[in-house]
Amino acid sequence: MTAVPAATDAWGIRNAVLPGREGRWRVIVAGGRIAEIAPEGDGGRYADAWDAGGRLLSTAFVDPHVHVDKALTSDRVDDAVAASDLDAAIRAVRRLKAGFTEEDVAARAAASLRMGLAHGTTAARTNCEADRHVGLRAVAGVRAAARALAGAVDVQVIAFPQEGWFETAGSIEDGAAPYIEQALEAGVRIVGGNVNRALWPSDPERQVDASFALAARYDCDIDYHLDNWDTPESFTLPYVAHKTLEQGWQGRVAVSHIASLAAVGDAEAADAIDAVRRAEVNVCVLPTRMRLTRVLELMEAGVNVACGTDNMRDPFVRYGDADPLKAMLLLAQITRQLHNAGLERIWTTMTGNAARMLRLRDYGMEPGRHADLVLLDAHSVPDAILRQAARLAVFKRGMHMAGPLRVV
């Protein structure tokens, strides 16, 4: 990675298009932060700043839901698993994890994060499994990758109970809860969950109660895989919203998938969405799943909706390259967002909304915020999504991290 320029130097991009703003703009960076944003042609300093020629300059992408611990492992399982069900995929990953080493996880996680960085992602939240099959080796490997990428990608780690929270004899629920607490004791700061009444025989409300208690004990945020089923049978979302309000964890809880929200009746769904909004629960949708939740209704209600790239080349999802633009285009296609306003709203799911979900305090296209930026070969947000625009330059705190263009 080449620093262009030094973090202490001041430099600028002029004649740029910014998301959500009319006209052309000049953005000046100094000391790793945005120092100035001004309309083009106002006679300010740095007239010799690089001319973007009307190209799109955005805050860098934030990927709020990935699984880098098991990424790039699809070639390690039988090809038949790719066409199998969720139960078979869980069992396949279980066998894989038993052979994971810290070094193996670190290498694949770092490769995955670098792929995202090349596409403009400078912050990511990854699920990381901790259970009897892998122990804390995956956690250690992912944290090693995060240290190796420090200064380029900010990585948040979720202690994720892929195997289920409790141990239930005669089922695939394998009791990951003690390992989740060990991960928190080791320094992980987000409690994960895999809450699905249709998958596990145990009571999902018990898992919610137990994970909230753990979050309170360690003062952690919560991020659930929740209700990932296409029938009303698995519908714990209202309980999670109630628990969030009861514990005062507003803004600190995220739920992903919530597919069953699309399967319940309209009145029940409307009540649940209102509860989610009042509890300030963040929702992450994963378009690689194809059958999604009530995305547009959540957005219209004012719920903070983010989008993630999810699994990548593992037994759950065989494809993927950590590209946010591909995830956004797929989300637009599934939700039929054919107009510019809809595409611009989808853009926020992997920029501002995702940053809000991760509680990134210095993120944004405002003076004083970190200069985490991506320059795209496009002339608007819809143009970038529809044409899958090339990333010309990616900056982390003002430092050039990826992309062929040397701006100064």
C-alpha cells in the first residue's frame, strides 16, 4: 500500500459529485480528516487539487455483515453441499472448523478483507464462530487478520454461535454459549446470536434472554441472525424489540435476515416494524439470500436498514467477492428499485446506515470526519450501481489504500 500523500499533508479533489448534493464540489483532506467541503468555483484554496471531472466521490463502504472466518473454503467440501439444505451446510462447516488453525483463519480472513478494501470497503463487521468444534481458534485468527489490516480496514468481531446457544440431545443444537462468553472474556465486544425457532428445538426467547444478560455483563452490543425462515413459525422479532427497550439497549442491537417478517400477516408485521423502530433496532438485509424481508416497509417506517455481502465462497454461499456494489445492485433488483431515488436510498445501506449500525462515530462526508473515501468512475450514485463502476481510488484516513489512480 502506497501512501499518497503523507497523512499529515493537505490535498484535495475538486470538481467531484457527492451523494445527496447537487452540483460539483471540492473536498480537502488534512491530517487524515476532511478539512473542507466547498462548492466548486468559490475561489477557495487548493485550486490545483486533482480534477475529478464530475466523477463520484463518496464516503467509503461499510460492510456490516460478513463471515471472514470461514470464507474461501467452498473448495474444501463435497460439491453436493452447494445444493443442500441449511442443516447439511451447518454439518459441513462443523467438519471444516475442526481442522481450522489460527494461521489458516488469519490468512483467509485477511484475503477476504483485502478483497473488500479493493472494492472500497474500509470498515466491516464479521461474524466469527466460537464453539466446541473450533474453540477460539477462529476468533484468534480473525483478530490477527484485523491487526494485520489495522489502518486500512476497521474490523468489528461478533462472537457468533453458529451451532446454537444451548445443547439439546438428539439435535444439531450444540451449545455454543460457553464459548461465546470465553470470546467476550478474550476481548470480543459483540454478542452474536443464531435465533431460529424452526432450526433449533430450544426456546428462542431463552436464548434472547441469555444473550442480553451476557451483553449487560460485558457491556457489549448485540448482533443476531434472527428468524431466518420463510414461514411464520420462526418469528421472535417482536420479543427482541421488547427486550431491547426493557434493557435500554436502543441503538446497540442489530438483527439480520428477519425473513419470517415477510411471512406473517400485514397487521402483525406492521406492529413488529413499529416496535423495531421504537427500539432503534438496526436491520441488516442480505440480498444473496434472494427471498428477503419487508425491506421497503422497514425503510418507509424509518428503521435503519443496512445491507451486507454475507458469506463468501463457503458451504453456505459458494460465490461472492466482497463487492458492495454487487450487493446493492442485487438488492435493487430484488426490491425493484428502478428509479434514481430508490437507488440512492439503497446506497445508504452500505454507507451511512451501515456506519450507524456499527456505531462509527467519525464516519461521514462532513468536515472533521475521517477521510475514508472512495472515488468511482461514475457520475452519480445510480450510475455507479447500474454500471458497477470501477473504484479509481480508496482512501483510509486520507491514505491511498487501493485503486490505480494517484490523486496527487
